[in-house]
Amino acid sequence: MAGDPVRIRILCFMFEHKKACVTDIAESLDVPINTISHHLQKMKHVKFFETKRIGTIICYELIENTFTKRLQRLICF
């Protein structure tokens, strides 16, 4: 699940920022919004993130736990 290069970039971004909206992540990583949204939805399904809707914008928040902290040490350096 987390082995995809785009997902790794998203995770590293979120480990640093903790919360972000889809548009902010897409702009920062220079990846299309629909691609970012697709990957975030998949990672939300396996409990990496929680979402909050603000009007038409969806924002994601990292779920911090032992697993995500270990994952951060493995993939983001």
C-alpha cells in the first residue's frame, strides 16, 4: 500500500505537515489533484488519515500511532 512512489511522497509531506488539503498537497508535490485524491482515499481506507470537509474542499489529517511513526522513520529521511 505505501510502496507506491506517489504515496511515499504524500506520506512524507503529511508526516511533516500533519494536516493538509488535497489542493495544497497536489501543488506542493506537483502532482495532479485527481492523482493525489485517489491515493489519499486509498490510504484513508487503511487508516492512515482522517478527513474533514470544508465546503467543497477535503482536508486530510495524519493518524499518528506507533505504526505511522515507525513508517516515518523507514521512508522519510
